Amino acid sequence: MKLILEIKDNKAPFVMELLQNFSFIKATPISSYKSEILKDLKESVDNLNLVKKGKIKSISARDLYNEL
């Protein structure tokens, strides 16, 4: 299982040290840019799943292009 945690900058070293003391946890920090990309990607997948379930309406690529 993979988790993304948001930790205040001043507490990050403590949390990283704590996590690294557990042999069953591999903690690797990622940049805030990568974190934003992962968050946006998850939101996109969630929206796609809602479209597939018919809970939200999709728009065509042509309509999207015309909006630009």
C-alpha cells in the first residue's frame, strides 16, 4: 500500500526519522510538484469513473477545444 501524507515542513524531519525506524516501511519524499501531479491524476481518474457510472456528463473533445 502506498500513502501520501501532508506534513508541515518543520515536522517533516521528525516524521521521516520515525518512519525510517520501522523495517516494514520505505519512506521516500517527493517534491510538491510531483504531489500536485498525483493529486490531479487521481481527480481525473475519479471523474472518469463518475462519467462511466453516468453520475456526471462528459463533454466531447470538439467542445473542449472550442472552449479554449
